Amino acid sequence: MNTTTASSPRIHTLKQQLPENPSHTDLLAALQQTLTDEKDYHRLFDAKLMQVRNQMGLPLTQPTSLDNVPAEHEQVFRDAYVGAAREVGTMFLEDGQLSDAWAYFRTIGEPEPVKAAIDKIAVPREPDEAFDEIVNVALYEGAHIARGLEFLLKTHGTCNTVTALSQLQQQMTLEERRTAAAMMVRTIYDDVQATLRREVETRMPVLSPNASIGELITGRDWLFAEGNYHIDVSHLHSTVGFARSLNAEDPELKQAIELCAYGAMLSDQLQYPGELPFDEYYKANRFFLTALAGDDPDAAIAYFMQRLNDEPDTSDQQLIAFVLLDLAQRIGRSSEVLKQTASFVSRMEDPNGFSFTKLCVELGLTEKLEQAAVENDDILAFTVARLSQ
């Protein structure tokens, strides 16, 4: 009896694919075919890189490691690694194994195939553990955060979604924040609108079917009497803040402005302050959002500039100046506002965020950069200013 064959069916399968006197190439090809047939894609990845190492005459143990790869072969090996990861990741995707596929595509920095696959997934009527895993990959592992938030909203409700979005803001791209903000504004707007409509109809049975929030609350202070409200005010508060990620062309921007108007009519104890300069929360956000929409941007700049001039604390001055510059960049007023706020932000140099030096160069304000460099005794910024002139 051949005990090896009896106890090792996979090896038996492998041997069946080999010619009588197999070469290394034959053995590696048979190995990959066997693993492919069995859908053992993790080991297939190892086998593909084992083949590369064998061709290079390198040690075959730990085939996916860069250890012991000579410098002259390193780039070729890295290219092979990326190719193998892409191929194996695609196999996992075709088999519907999203989490395993993401492990490979994330490693090589190619999220698009997984994002495209997640875009095609519909929310099942009865979410199960498999769908929960999809939500986890999309949302908490960062494969497609905006879509993951949409899944979460449909399956776990507004409260969980607001919390997740608040926690994940810093990990999201600007476009992801914009998409998520639009979704939350639509959701909160529809909820407030529906509740207001029901309450108004108790006194006015004949009501325009398309009445907006703005129309519903105009002249109806009684809607807010005795601390009355029509939505979880913490959800409203968070969503108005999310809305600052919207762009002028987004239809949800108008809805967000109406939500600010609604929030401003709530009793004082229901209007939570935000961080400077949004401590006058709905008022400040309404200025910001209306300026984004192109409605009286001068008033918004004047409002935030006054807040800046009235603020005695240095760190808070920087916060307000940063908000001013963010708004100015988005409405095409950067040069004007930078000239007025330079003294507050001239030391701000975040490699992954705002850079005073970079903004000055982009706007052609090299004299302003040089002036700030002299005031801050910053020889690097001074040199950049002179070279850029």
C-alpha cells in the first residue's frame, strides 16, 4: 500500500499532472494548476512567487518575502509580487470573497477593482453575516467608505451612520466626504420635512405637496414652542457640519442651508455649540454654506473676519483663519483673504494638509511669503520665496 498517496490526496493529484521525469518548471506549473483547481488562492500566491525565486536562483523558503533578494533583482521581484497579487485578488473577487480580495489589492495600493465590486452589491432584504463582512471591508477597512456608510444607513439606521461618519472623516478623501455628506443631508432633510408636514397639516389640511422646510417653517414659530423639535437634534447638528464638504453644484447644499434655518429656530438648549468659529453653530454654518452656494459671499467673509479680529487667543485665531482660507479657496477669493490672514497662518506647514508656503507660491504672492519668512526668521521659506520670484 502506498501510504503517502493514501494520506496525501493533494500530493497525489499533483503527481498525476507531472510527466515521467519532471523538471522544476513542470513541478511549479503542476503546483499552480492544482492550487488553482482547488481554489486555494492564498497558496497559489506563494507558488507564483516561488516560481519567480526559482528562476532567479534564490532561496525558495518564505517565497513572498523580500529577504535575500539581491538589489539587482529587487525591482523585478516587486513587479512579480504586484502582478501575482493582482491576479490572485481578481480570482478571489470572481469567487465573491471580498475580504480576501481586499487583502491583496490593498497591499499593492489598487483599491479600484474592489470598489467597483462593492458598487455592484445590493443590500439584501435580510442582512446576514456575509453582508456584515462586506460592510466591514467597505467601511472599517477602508475599501469603499462612502458605499459602506450607505450600507450602514440602510441596515443600522441614522444614529450608527452619524457616529461612523464622525469617526471616519479624517480617513476619507474629499470626494468621499462630499458623497457621504450629500447622503446624510438628504436623509435628515427628508425626515424633518416629513415630520414638519404632518404637524402643519393638523392645522392646515390643504398644504402644497412639495413644500420645502423653508416654506414649512416660515411664519410658524408655534412649531418650535415649548422646546418642540422634529428630529434627533444631535443628528441634525452633525449633518449640518458634514454639509461643509458639499460643493456649489450639489443640490443638497440648498437643503443644508434650510436645515441651518430650521436649527436656528430651535430653543437655545437644543442648539449645541461647535468648535470655533462655529460656536454660533447654525448661524456660522449658514454663512459658510450660503457662501459656497454663491449667495452673498461678502457677508460670510465679513462674518468670519470679524470673528477673527475679535478673538484674543492665538490658537483660536489660527482655527478661524484656517476656516476663512478654506472658504476663500472654494469660492475663488484666496488672494484677498490670504493677505488679511497671513499673520495668523504663516507658520502652518502640514505636509498632508494646509501649507502657507505652497499657497503663497500657487497664488503668486511670493512677496507676502518673503515678508512672513522674515518675520518668522524662516530661512527655508525665505529661500523658496526668492527662488519662486
